Amino acid sequence: MGDSLLYFIEVTIGGLLAGVMYSLVALGFVLIFKASGIFNFAQGVMALFAALTLVGLMEKLGVPAWVAIVMTIGVMILLAWLIERLVLQHLVNQDPIILFMATIGLAYVLEGVGDLMWGSDVKALNVGLPDGAVDWMFDLGIYVTKLELVAAATAAALVAVLAVFFQRTRIGRALRAVADDHQAALSVGISLRTIWVIVWSVSGIVALVAGIMWGSSSGVQFSLSLIALKALPVLILGGFTSIPGAIIGGLIIGVGEKWAEIYLGDYIGHAIENWFAYVLALAFLLIRPQGLFGEKIIERV
Amino acid sequence: MTQHERAIGDTLLKVDNISLGFGGVQALSNISFDIREHEIRAIIGPNGAGKTSMLNVINGFYHPQEGAITFKGEVRRAMRPHVAAKQGIARTFQNVALFKGMSTLDNIMTGRNLRMHKNILWQMLYYGPARTEEMEHRRRVEEIIDFLEIQAIRRVPVGKLPYGLQKRVELARALAMEPELLLLDEPMAGMNVEEKEDMCRFILDVNEQFGTTIALIEHDMGVVMDISDRVVVLDYGRKLADGTPDEVRGNQDVIDAYLGVPHDEGEA
């Protein structure tokens, strides 16, 4: 009895922590979608690209982890600026589908550039994050790794910083304004281009954090970009425009798929983890298409 | 009411031979007129006359194919919206373009955006210089809130406000920019008589107390004739007439095209 309860707790915690990883990727999506209405297909690849750059810098230059992280942040900001300059600026006022197609192109370019610069073999990423089981929890009979806890704490801190950024700062206010109404934002003198560079930079940094967490736990490899696909059901669940939605959506999917795997696996076959998120998303699309926290979309015809 | 206690100054903004087309549709053809410092300038005309297009050209949303715009002595082919804002042009919109999810206060604070310069790190810490700056701007915003008598709705998300109040918040946001030229697109549309009277009073007060130059589009002829110094009349993208309310009222073209109703010229 005690054992099965402990096991349930362990599964739940494991699910929550896996969910945090999904949330991190989904968060990057939400930021860009909120401020520009662009669905950024390249978000997952940005996480991969950031992690590759980080590993590459650490290997090739032999600099300490924190220096490499600062440099990678610089690279992500430069990348945001380039994306605005070379892509977005030329596609202003185009249909969302065209911008979406552009981000698909961007995803392939980034993957290619990453491959070209740093090679395609799996690399270990060690930025000095603690690993191994958390002792006192292990003593209780629950296996949780320190890395997972660090990831959760980082995600929480990131969300807190973003909340302050959005609510307290002038630029945050400008970002919210742009998200609400482009024309009105322009009329009070907010430059859309500056805002786009900022928002792509921020989601580039979020991608870096996601890349570090995933890379530390399972190595930096090109399949990392596939986690972006898991972020999609997270977004459908949480709503495309909601930061809390991205977090809670990630947690629900993380826990849901673990529970389903453990407790339903015996009855309907295993590998539920692979499809659970998508079926849940499908159900949501049928019942509540705007997601848990999203705004109801009313299109004027 | 037409005689205000303030001197009309030199030309603040001049549009020369502006032509604007969208594909096959000619929205504006060879429009020229000027707006002088401190005056209230009305732009009138039937639906589809090109009034809003004209405002959009002035603040840079539309770029005309021909013509030039001179603002404060600087000649240019086309404005860019945030440059126009930077140089002192603020505006409101026909269908109210507020940031619906944000509070009245935050909406108005966006109007101060261009005047705030403190570094983002200070802002995030909300400490030191950034805090002083934010408070300074809050004070100015509170003055505007008092001025427009919207103290009670400070914290309300503007999406929840009735239409008349939303228009007032929109005006407040524009005023927060401390503009030299204020463009108002149908500030009284959809308002009841009482709300219209309030809005009229605010527009006149802004003009008199702050000396702000105002260009407005309005359909209520009574209001237009009462508060404006000069009126320009557009029809099908062409300029029909330009002059004082009395001159425009007497112009036969205008009567034919627009006022056109002999039995009641107070209604549009």
C-alpha cells in the first residue's frame, strides 16, 4: 500500500518535471505568437541551435560554462536581429500562413547552419548542473534527479522574471500593447521592428534555457528539435496567447502521459507516452478550441 | 463659441497634392490644405470621402503615391507612424483602438512610452532612477485622468468599459503623448447627447489650455460648425471646399454633395 502510494508520487513528480521541459519550449512559442501573431515553427530548432552553439563554444574555445552561456545569449540576440532584418521586415502585413511558412524555412536553415558549424554527432552538455538522485527523497523511496529539480526551479524563475518584465517595465507594457493592437501601438510611437527584435531575443533566450535543460539530461542531438512537436499539444491545451497556459499545459501533458503510461499501459498497450499528448490535444480542439487560458477567437467575416 | 481666447499661429502642417490609391480605387486625388498652430481644423465629407485615409496619410499608416507632407517645416513624401509620434502627432481611431486587456492607467501610460528612457535593468528592478521616472510619468498621467474626469475607472480593463468611456480613455492616451498635433477620428461617433457635450468641452479645453492643434473628423454638423475654426470638405477623394464654417455652409458644391438637404442642415 505504502509502496504504491510512493510510486504514484514518484510518477507524478517525474511527470511534472518532464512537463516543465515542454513548458519551456511552449513558452518561447507563446511569446512570439502574442507579440506578432506568428506561429514560430522554428522554436524547437532554436533550442537545438542554442544548445549546439553553447556546446560548440565550450569545446572549441575551451571557455568556462558561464562565459559560453553569455556568448550564446549574444548569438541568440544577433540571430533575432538577423531574422527581423532578413525575413520579418520583408513580410510585414502578409498573411499569417506566409509568415508560418517562413519560419519553417528558418527551421531548416538553422538546422543546417548548426550542423555545418558544429557537426551532427551527439554531444554531452555539462554546464556544471548537479546530477544524480536527490538523497533525502531517495531515502523516502522516491527517485528524483537533482537536474530535474534545477530545471523546475529555473523554469519557475524564468516565468517570474518574464512576469516582472511584462508587468513592470515600459518595454513589457509596449509588448502587451503590440499584442493587443498593432495600429494603436504604432500611433503611440512604439516601433514594431524594435519590439520584434526584443521578443525574438527573449524567446531565443528561453530557447537557450530549454536547450541547456534538455541537453544536460539527454545530450545535445538533432532529435532535440522534435520536442517542439510536443510543445504543440501543450499550446493547444494552454491557449496560444497565455504564458500561464503554456506552463500549466506543459505540466498537464507531462503528468498525464506518465500516468497513462503507468496505469493504462497494461490494459491498452504501452508506448502511450508517444501519442497521449496528441489525443488529449485533439479532444481539447473538439471541446475547447481556445485552450484553457486562451482568448476566444471571434473572427469578423 | 467659435471665438477662442488664443492666437492662431503659423502653418504647422501642410499637405500638398496628396494622391493615394489602392489598386484601382483612388482614395485621395490631389488634396492640399494646411493646419495652423493652435487651431481646430475639421475634415468633413460623406462616407467614403477619404477622411480617414487623409488622417492615415498624415500619421504615416498610408504612404501616398504623390504629394508631400510638411510638418514643422520639414518636407517629406511619407511619414512613418512611430516617427510621426516622436515628432508630436497623436491620434485616436474611428473604431477605438485601445489595448483591451490592459487597465485604463496602463493604456494611458503607453502614451508616455516615448518619453521614458531608463535602462531596462533598472526598470525590471523597479528601483532607483527607473522608479523615479515611472512615478514622474504617473503624476502626469494622473493629471490627464483628472482633466478628463475618469478617476473612477483607473484600474478597470478598458475592454469592460462602455463605448463612450473608451473613447475618452483613447483621448487620454493621445494627450499623454503631449502632442503638438492631435488627430481625432470621429471622437463623438456613437455617443449620446450628454457624452457628446462632454467630449466637445474636453476638445475645446485641450485646445485652449494646452494650445494643442487639433484636426478632427466628425459627422455631427452642429458640433463641427460650433467648435472648428476652419473646415475642409472632401467628397470622393477630392477637395470640395475649404474655409470657415460659415463659408463652407454657404458653398453650393458642399450643399449639393453633402449637406444637400434643404429642410434641415443641422443633420448629416
